[in-house]
Amino acid sequence: MLSSTQFLAVFSLLIVSAGALLGIIGSKQGVTVTGRLICNGQPASGVLVKMYEDGTIYDSKMDSVKTGADGTFRVSGTQNKIRTIDPKVNIYHKCNYNGLCSKKVSINIPKSAVTSGGNNNNARNYDIGTINLANRFSGESTDCIH
């Protein structure tokens, strides 16, 4: 009989293996997200933006960029899954914040923005518009390890 620790280890391994297997047999899906970040009316340049597939156990990074001098960004990624991917964009910034870590804003991308098949160059673009990072956001947190 397995101890509870051994059972959890075996169960976790099975979940991760199943996720990897499903990634192989699922369909290819893609998403592209663009937007512009500002801080107090000025372009927020050099801000880290990462796109993830929001997983049940762990999130899979799909893309990562820094905003340009004008505050714009474009993240794009593909993943194989049986079910529709659940993309989100995390923004790590220091607008009006002097702490050691960055503020983190997560934006869930609707499943309607996800395209199936082929390469992601043909994916329609989901524009999140212009976001003023000086605002307070629901669910905003701080993040030191990103």
C-alpha cells in the first residue's frame, strides 16, 4: 500500500504525463494579443508582458515580450490541446510603485480569440486596447519571480 506522500507523487506524475500526451494528440490552437500600455498618460516602455495557457495544475508560457518605446506589444503563441486553450496575459510593471517586486496584472483572453489549426500567423488578433497601469485592477498582486 502506498503512503499518502507516495500516492501524491504517483498521482502528480500521472497528471503531468497525461497533460503531455494530450498535448501531442490534441489540435493545434493559436492566439495573438496586442495592446498598448501607458503610465500616467505616457507610454510604458520596457514593460514585461507574458502570455500563458492557464492550466489546471500549472500555467504554460506561450510567449514573452517587452513593450516598445511607444508602449505597444504583441504576444503570440500556439499549443496542442484537446479542449480550447485558456489564454491569459500577465503584465509585470512598476508604474507608480517603488517596491522590490513588480506589480502583476492578469488579463484573461476570451476563448473566442483562439483559432484552430495551422500556424499562428493567420490567427485573428485580439486587441486589449490601451491600459493605464496607474489604475488599480481587480486581482492585482505583486510578483518577485516572473
